[in-house]
Amino acid sequence: MKQLDAVEALALLLHDRGLRNCFAEDPFRAARLMGLPTEQIAVFVNVSINQLNEQADSLLRKRMTEVAKLIPETWKRLGPIASSQFLTYAE
């Protein structure tokens, strides 16, 4: 994996729940797995996992709302399972 900067690493964490779980368990390991430069690791590991999860959930809800606008008939036909189907797809 190419060496990432902190912004790219944060984007990966927001996108990948498994990576966030890894970060929650061992931020240093997650930083090394993502190939962060040594000088950025000390700051990176202090990112709040709760804030990351909240932001990731917010981004998913935003995407879900936008998808619902684009495909209203499909969303309507899926009915009560639309949200869970979208979340499964988005993860």
C-alpha cells in the first residue's frame, strides 16, 4: 500500500467500518496498516473513535437521503427494508 497522509487515512476510516473497528482496538496498528508516515502517527492516533463513528454515520445518512431522492420508486417498493438494504450495500 502506498504511504497515505492523515487526510487520506481519515477518509479511509470514515469509509471502512472494519478499519474503524481496527482503529478502535489499536490506533497504532491501524495507522501502520494504512502506511501513515511516522511523524503523523502520533497525532492520528488521538482522533476520537466516537467522533469518527458519528461522522461516518452522518455521511451514510446523507448518502442514503440522496439515493432515496434519485430512485424514489425503487425506494418506495422496498418499503421498510430500504434503509437496511442501503446500509448493507454502502458498507
